[in-house]
Amino acid sequence: MKEISRLAIRLTKEQKERFEHVAHLGGFKTLTELVIFSVEEQGNKREKLLKSMKRSLLPKETGKAFLKPSYLRLSPMKN
């Protein structure tokens, strides 16, 4: 059995009413279902983005080869 934890959040009356309306429109039974779904969805999107960014980064050695010439071009001019 999974361990259950609580999360307490405080909303203004207007926020709660708006979120409950959104939950109803989205077919969620409760505001809690909407919150859990939304947080998990955003977390999954962020994880995918981070994994994609890590894959697209150059290996350390290759990156150094590209950066070194750039660094030299950006050095201040000597008088």
C-alpha cells in the first residue's frame, strides 16, 4: 500500500471558486483531482524538457573545443 501524505494550501475565496469551476469543466470530481493532475502534468513536461536539453548539450570535450576559439575572439584588445 502506498504511503499517503497531505498537502495544505490556502486560497482566496475567488481562487477556490475559479479552480472548482475549472475542475468541473474539466470533468474532475474534486478540486484535489484537478490539482494533482495539473501538478503531475507540469512536472512531466519539465522532466521531458530537461532530458531533451541534456541530450542536446555537447559532450564536455567537444564543447571546450568550440568555446576556446570563441573565448580568444572575445578577449579584450591589447594596446
